[in-house]
Amino acid sequence: MPSLGSIRRSFAPWNDAAAKPYIAFENVTKKFGDFTAVDKLSLAIYEREFFALLGASGCGKSTLLRMLAGFEEPSAGRILLDGQDLAGIPPYRRPVNMMFQSYALFPHMTVEQNIAFGLKQDRMPKAEIAERVASMLKLVRLGEFARRKPHQLSGGQRQRVALARSLAKRPKVLLLDEPLGALDKKLREETQFELMDLQHELGLTFIVVTHDQEEAMTMADRIAIMDKGEVMQVATPADIYEAPATRFVADFVGTVNLFEGKVADMSGDAGRILGADGFGLRVDNLAGAKNGARAWFAVRPEKIAISAVKPADEGLNAIEGEVWDIAYLGDMTIYHVRLEDGRIVRTSSVNSRRASDEQLTWHDRAWISFRPDAGIVLTR
Amino acid sequence: MTPASSPTSENRALRRLSSLVAGRLVIAIPYAWLLVLFLVPFFIVFKISLSETAIAMPPYSPAFSFIHGIAGLWAEVKKLGFDNYVWLTQDNLYLFSYLSSVKIAAISTLLTLVFGYPIAYGIARAPSTLRATLLMMVILPFWTSFLIRVYAWIGILKPEGLLNQLLLWLHVIHEPLIILNTSKAVYIGIVYSYLPFMVLPLYSTLEKMDHTLIEAAEDLGCTPVSAFWKITFRLSLPGIVAGCLLVFIPAVGEFVIPDLLGGSHTLMIGKTLWNEFFENRDWPVASAVAIILLLILVVPIVYFQQAQARAEEAGR
Ligand SMILES: Nc1ncnc2c1ncn2[C@@H]1O[C@H](COP(=O)(O)OP(=O)(O)O)[C@@H](O)[C@H]1O
Ligand SMILES: [Mg+2]
């Protein structure tokens, strides 16, 4: 039996030119008065995809979901679901269900009644409802709480009721607005994996909103990074991390060191980025850049090595500095190295050996070094 | 040094004691209020209801006094009896008054709900900057005397009054409507006078309601109308119960409105009571009428208390 990972690896309809998006936002704008919450946004989401919308609070993620669910109408643009324009279709006729950020459980109904609510609206026969409710309760492991009211449940249990209720109708698309926001860290991590398994088992399309990058990285097939109502980049978690399109994305996801300069000495894709101090970083992925143009070399901390002496390899970029700060995290150590011009470079190294005497300490001279292909050249 | 003898723990014990006393005192205030302003008058009225009419001052006997000592007092007490209550069952007037009062109060409560709910809903859904003003407008009539407002309705409802003039002028009717001195006028008067008592509790439950519940219901397939009944209306039931009782209870005993607007045909227990007191000067029978009225109202009041307690338990 193939593992979940290998199935996921082969799932990439966005690379398939023939694949039709299941959900398409086309130049969607949403204004509240003068305020533009979503700005000419276009997105394509595929069937069975686990899609994450990641962005700071207030960047328009919920508004985007609410437009898809039908609670808000776009001020301009179209939203298509399976090729059908959703304009004018009220929420109760859309084949999508939403798990609300606040859960929105009906306080006067038991867990069972909450889950059965949507099924009753569809006039499903009683026996079938009972069966479906039982299977949903089993899925979220709340069987023994069926007769409780929401106020008699813990936060995690409520969250699972909300999930069961939104899944009960077997919607084609499930929208989850910060589904795990109210849970503590451990429960949140457990639930992330549960959600992934569930989505895969039921073969549904999930769109999850989050402001937690780790959560998005863990769960999603693809992530859309949003800022001020616009999509900055849509890519797989690995591409978002290793090949961010802009400085904003590079900085938003994880930690990054940005070396600013002008492109010089280009030959093919290789060349240099000349900093203001005259130091030229050797880089070999300048495709698309122009000599003299402004550019940033973005390098993740874990791709920078730190050593007491200058590395022998002349092909590396090596810069001398002073150890400014050390954070020992057990599995790894983070060093902040201060360069001559005062810039701080962050590095992190895995502690693969147990602590030894020859470690660097505060105010030691140290060399940071990285390969020309350790980072990515950004022009925006 | 043992903890018990340390000055800080003594202080603490003292503080705990004083906070305990203060706590009891706080509870004692409503009880004292009840005792002085409800139970004592209740027992006075109850005692009068067990007396006989007399041409005297006060107009009933026995009147308790300690002139003849404890033995004399006991002899007076033995003269008390339930004759007045028996009398109430012998004259249909009282039964009809009670029934008619309950009926009029129930119908007007329902009408008040029908008018009050949309008003409360509208205010609760209005932009938050407008809400205070709208609520103010609901309460505003209280700034004028109740009596004057009811009098004003005579001017509106009488055959040559404002309403009839308007309708005649609009050619909606060709002859004046007879509203004044009928039970219709009483309904109008009660709905008008008690509307704020319905709107305010309804508003406070509707205003607290989480709008995402409605969105969740619609998301799960409810039309807006069915979401209203299944969620909004259902969750506002405590407010509905509170509002209905706040209107129903005083409406049953209402005197001014039926007297001024209802004419002589409208039978209400408040009017009967007034007649007994001031026309017949039969204080004992009037007191018995009042005691029975209270017993009738105890049922909804107790129900109200229980509903409140249940709502408090269920809420959060
Ligand atoms: N109904 C509304 N009226 C006015 N402004 C709104 C409304 N809903 C959202 N906004 C604004 O739109 C922006 C985006 O909101 P939202 O989509 O909820 O952000 P988030 O990414 O945190 O989910 C916010 O600045 C918010 O204040
Ligand atoms: Mg949000």
C-alpha cells in the first residue's frame, strides 16, 4: 500500500495544463465602503486539493472564504465552482460548507442535533440521518458526547463537533476558517494530521484559512500567501520556502537573510551581487536578472555554515564577523553574527554531536559561509 | 509561631468574617425590601379580606388593637372568616371579571409581542451607532404621565377623533368607526402602554445573539426564513417569556386603561376591584378580590422564575 506521502507527491494537478480548476476566483474585488478587503484577486484551486490561505490578520482571508460560501458578494469579478458562476446563488444552495472560526455551534441543540441540522434541511430520511450522524460522531470520536450541549464540551470537543457538522452533508468543498485557532499547541498539531487524513479519506477539497505558517506548511498541498487583499504567491510548501517569489514571501515564511546589491559580472546564470560595501556575493542562479539591476540574495539560516576559521573552499561565499548572539535550542543552535557594517546574519546549525569544547562563544571572531546556490535571487 | 496566632492570619480571618457579614447584608437588602414592601402589605390585605364590612373607620371589623390585652386580641382573631371568599363564588360578576381580564391581558400580550418583536429585531440589527437613539425612542413615552397618554388616546379614538377624521378624509371609511368604549380600545391602550416592557427584554436577548449562528444555519441549507425560526426565534424564547410576563402580569390587573378607554361594557378585575373599594366601600370583599388576583398571577410569576433559572443554567 502506498504511503500517504507518496500519493501526495504525485498529486499535482496545478502542473497539468489539461486539468481544469475546480474553484476559480477571477479578478475578484471586495470593497467595504472605501476599504478594499480583496483586490483583483485570481486563484485556481483543484479538486481534492488541500489548499491553505496564509496571511497576517486582516489581509482578507476570511472575506475570500465568505465570498465562496455566499455570505458576501464580490464587488467585481467572478467566482466559479466546477465551471458554474456562483453569482447570485444564496449560501443555502451552494455545495460548500464552512467550519466557522468561532465554531458557531447552535447552543440550544445537542451535539447530535447540531450534526443532524444540515441533513434535516435536506429532508433526508430519519434512518439515514441517524446513520450519518453516528458515523460522523465516530469519525470525530465524540460518540459518548452525543447528548451533550455545546456549553458542556471542551474547546477541542467543540471544534470536532463543528468539523463533524460541516462534514455531515458531504460537501464538495469544505471551507475552514482558522479551524484550530482556539486549540492549544499539542492538540493543534494532532488535529492537523487528523484533518489531513480525513481530507484524503473523504476525497474532498479543503480550503483552510490560517495565519500560522507551520500549520499551512504541515497540512496544505499548496499555499497562497496573501497580503493586503492580494495573493503574493501560490506554491507548494517546499517552493514557498525554497523559492519565494518576493522578499515579502521570503520574509513572511520562516527566517531569511537578505543580502542587497547590484547584479554584476553576469555570465550565463552565474555572476555576482555587489553590495554597497563593495563585497561581491558569488551566485549562480541569476536567470532573468540584468547587469546593474537591484537584487537581493535570500539565504535561509540553515544553509549558512559558521566556523572559527575561514573555510578552505574558494568557491564558497565567506564573510567574517563577530558572534553577537547565541540561542541554544537543544536540537540546534542559532547564531547571530554581526558583520563589519553592522548587519546581523542569522545562521542555524543542527547539533549533530554532543556539546564539545571547541564551540564558538559570544564575541568570538567567526566566518559565515554558503554556496553560490544556497539562496535565491530576488528582484522584488 | 503557629499560623493561627500570627497577626496576618488573624487579619485574614477577620477580613473573611467581615466579607461574610457583608455578603449576608447584601442578600438581606432584597429580602428586607420584600418583607417591608410586599409581605407586610400582603398580610394586611389578607387580614382585611377575612374581616367583615362595618360602618366604621376603618370600614371593617374586627380592627385589631391591644386595648383588651392578648385575650381581647384572640377574641377578635376568632371573628375572622372566609365568608368574603365564599361570596366571590356566589356572584358571577367576579368570575367573569377574572376570566375577561385574563383573556384581555392574554390577547393584548400576544399583540404586544407581534408588534414588539419586529421593533426589537430591527433595533438589534440596526447599525450600532443608531441603536441607542432607537432605544431612547422606545422609552421616550415614559417621560410623559401614563394617565395623560391614555387620555390622549380618547382624543384619537373617539368617533369624531383624529383617527376617524383621517380615515374619513382618506375615504377609507364613510362612517366613523366605533372604537372608543369597546374592548378594541383597551387592546390598543394596553399594546401602546406596555410595548416598551416587551421591546426591552426582547432587544437584550436579540442583541446578544451571535450572527454567525444564522450564517451557519444558512450554510447548512436553511433559507433565511427558516433560519430565523430555528435559530433566532428559538434562541430569543427567554426574552419572549420575560417580555410576555412583564406585559401580562400588570395587564391582568390594569384599571386605568379599561376605565378610560373600555367604557362600561369592558369587564376587568381592576375595575371591579376599584368599584368594590370606592363605590361599595366594601374593603373586605375588595381585599379578597385582590388576594385571588394575586394567586392567579402567582402561576405565571413562578413559571417566569423557573424559566429564568433554566435559561441561566443553559446559557454558557
Ligand atoms: N463587514 C465588513 N465591513 C467592513 N469591513 C470589513 C468587513 N469584513 C471585513 N472587513 C475588513 O476587511 C479586512 C479583511 O478582513 P478579514 O477577511 O476578516 O481578514 P482576515 O484575513 O483576518 O480573515 C479587515 O480589515 C476587516 O476590518
Ligand atoms: Mg479571519
